[in-house]
Amino acid sequence: MPKIKTNRAAAKRFKCTGSGKYTFSKSHASHILTKKTRKRKRGLRQKQIIDATNMKQVRRMLPYG
């Protein structure tokens, strides 16, 4: 059987946690930061966990964790 290819774009965006969930970084945190509030920028630094509705697609793109 041939191996399944990993989607490289998804591999750069999502990381697998120890419990099998996937985390990602939030968008809009890299530039035009002067107009964003301190609270908003602080929230953008936090990692987010993929919700259950998108988990199937992410697992398909990253077959080897």
C-alpha cells in the first residue's frame, strides 16, 4: 500500500497535542498592530484548539499526526 501524503500547508499551521487535539495560531497578529488594543493583541498570542466540526478535515490532511 502506498503512503498517504501529508498536506504541507496544514502541517505548517496545525500542531498535534498529546491528547490528540490540534492547535493553531490565530490570524491578524503580525502587522497593523497599532490600531489593535492591548487586550486584543494579548488574545491573539494564545493558541486555539480546533473545534469538533473541523476535526475530520484536519485529520484527513494530517494522516500521521
